[in-house]
Amino acid sequence: MKVLVLCGGDSSEHQISLNSARNIIKYLDNYDVWYIKNHKFYKTCGILDSDDLKNSLVVEKLDDIYNYDIVLPILHGKYGEDGCIQGFLETLNIPYVGCNVLSSSICMDKGIFKTIMDGFKIPVVPYKIYTSYPSDIVSFPVMVKPCNGGSSIGISKVNNAYELKKACDLAFKYDKRIIVEKWIDARELECAVLESDEIIVSSIGEVKSNGFYDYDSKYEHETELIIPANITLKEIDIIKDYARTLFKVLDCHGLARIDFFLGDRVYVNEINTLPGFNDISMFSKLLNYDGYSTKEIIDILIKKS
């Protein structure tokens, strides 16, 4: 089977995507790499280089994609994680790894996702969605986020009214809709979900960072990842039950990383349908801890698609 690894993209997570792809191709035998930059497709001719295009050629004919048996769309953020690339591949009737258009778009949009959680009566942190500057927020601290975005880009913790304007301006750079959530003093927990012959939910991990798990914490600086998290058996069961339920009802496929808060109760935070896949990513670390090698994980994803 010949695999096309599709990476890069025109979102703020371009570099993260390339890092994930570099890690994944170490475990593939028969593959090519295309990446997207400035809305063009490039085929790498050797090293996957993020700085320039000297090792790449423009893909002149997109129907060359039919030369591959399956696509691994390792595209984080806008255009890749939101259902856009999935729709493109489905239009061409190309098999691909991971969640479909619907589940990708739902899980990418924090506002839509939380609205659906309300419908299922699954607990989420209190929130409100805005399309313009919020004038009704009087209680702090809060979290301000773009509705449609990933890797904590454009997210701010706000402690007072003065900081609110700056945080909203930042969030609106990434989306037309923003979400403001109540800040809760809670532990950040995560689990990986892998679809094989059954839905595999990993051990629970805990993320410990300074303040909140922002972009720098994830990719630039040391963050403590504790596997397994020191929580009760009851809390483990609740989290795993939520993970299986959400994966099924949102029609997810292949893989996901599901994030939770543990405060006075367990809250669902978000589902990442294309989690980071580099050496420090929680998704692979959790499954590695449970005995699945990274190569096994990739093989399962390709086989199940």
C-alpha cells in the first residue's frame, strides 16, 4: 500500500503539522509527502523542509493523488482539522485516515461543540459565544478563545476588564466568533482514542503547566506530562465513558485526543480530531504507555481507514 502524507497547510499550525509529519514518516515504508503552502500543493524531493521550497516541486496535476492508496492528512488547524481537506478527499473518492467532514467540523468549532454537549447534557465549563466585543462580562477571571482554532493559538486568560479588550482583539484575529468561558481551578486531563476492531481508550494523562496549557507550553517549553494521572478509579471510569460516548455520537473515526477538566466534577473541554503526533505529543505518549508502539498506532490507523 502506498501512502500519501499530506501536511503543512495554510493555518497558524503549519509548522506543527510538518513536525508531526516528520515523525510519522519514520514509521512508513512506502510513502510520498506533499505539503500545502500558500494554497499550493508541493511534493517533497528529499528532506521535508519548512524554511523554503528548494527540496520541493509544485504538484502540477492534482489527479496525481490517485497514484496513492490512502492519504494521511496530517494537517492541524484551519483547512485541515475542520473538515475542509476531508471534504476535498471525499469529493475525489480518495480513502483517508481519520475523522470525516462532519465530526471534524463539529469538534474544531468550540462553540458548536459545546452547544452539542449541552444537548447531550454532558458537563462543560460555563461559556458564551460572541460575534462582537462582549460588554456583559463583569466576573473574572475568564478564558477568551477563537471558536475555530487549535493548539491554544489566540487564547488568553483574562483577569480584569482592561485585559479583556486585548484578549478579544487577539481572538478575533483568528475567527469571526469567539467564546468566553468561566475560569475554573481544575486539573487538565487527557486521553487518546484509537479505533481498531474496537474503540480503544488509553490511560488518562495529566498536563501540568504554568497558568494554562498554551501554545508555548505545548511546543516551546517544558510541560510536565504525568502518565497515568493520579485520579480515582471512579474518575477514570467517568472519563473513559465520556470518551467512548463522544467518539461514537459525534461519528469520529480513526483517532482523537479528548481533553477534560477535573474540578468539582469532570468537565469535557474539547476533542482534537487530528492531535499532534511528534515525540512530545500526549496522544502517542498515552498509547505508548499502554503498550502500543508508534508504528503499531500508524498501522492500525491505515488498516482501519
